[in-house]
Amino acid sequence: MPSQKNIQLLGELKQKVDKSTAMFFVDYAGLTHRQLEEARRELKEADSEIAIIKNTLMSLALKEKKVDTKEKLQGPHATLFSYGDPIKTAKVLASFIKKYGLPKIKFGFFENAIIDETIITKLSTLPSREVILAKLLGTLNAPISNFVYGLNANIVKLAMILKEIDKSKN
């Protein structure tokens, strides 16, 4: 029979899972307390958090999302919950790995699918959401801008020709 504490923890964990846009599972073995606190601060700035949760509780929380992670959730791990832009969280994780060589990425959960370490690493190399949106907006505006510049160029040429004609008459 589950204890009241575990029932409460499971409820809180389900809220975190529902609220998160992505989750990354890492092996935190070898990290010092100071390094974990540094990771917490950096992740908080990226609208994320790191939590060390029992495997059985995490499996129960992920059941509602119809994700079977029993085979993958073996041994100690920490979960990085991304509440905003998952790319920012992946970048913080990648920079932390580059700095300390730890934690080791196990797998992740992104857009209702389980992803592996290579995809998480690729996510960390992508530009942020704002940069991607700016590039998309620029691409969408390019044809209209080129059309306006083309129309304007003819008017400028006509004005220059008229100015030269005026100069030659004087």
C-alpha cells in the first residue's frame, strides 16, 4: 500500500510532467553537490529544473502519457524538466557536460516521443526559438521586400535621369 508521502509526490510529479515541454534523463553519478547546485541555478534561468526522482514514481507518472520507460529507467538518474524552450535546456545540459564531462545523457521525452542521446545533442546545437522565428519571418518577408525594392529602384532611376536632364539644360 502506497504511503501518503508517495501519493503526494506522485501528484506533484504528474503536474511537472504535464507542465513540461520536454524531459531529459541523465546519470548524475559523479557530480558533486556544488555542481548539482550550479546546474539547478543555470537550469532555473532557462525555465527548467533538475530533480532526482525514484524510478517507480517516474514510471507511474509517465504511464498517463502512455510512455513505457521501465527498461530505460534503470539505476540512479536525474530528470531535467523543461517548462519553456527545450532547446535552451539542452544547451545548458550540453554546456555542463562540456565543462565537467558529466552528467551522462540516458534518453529524453520530447513531443510525445522518446529520444536518444544523439537527438538531444543535436537539439543543443540548434539556434534558440527566437532566432528560428526571426529567420522564418525574414524568409517570409523577403519576396515582398524584394518587390518593393524593385518598384522603388525604377522610381529612383527615373528621378536620377530627370535630375541629369535638368543639369544638362542648365
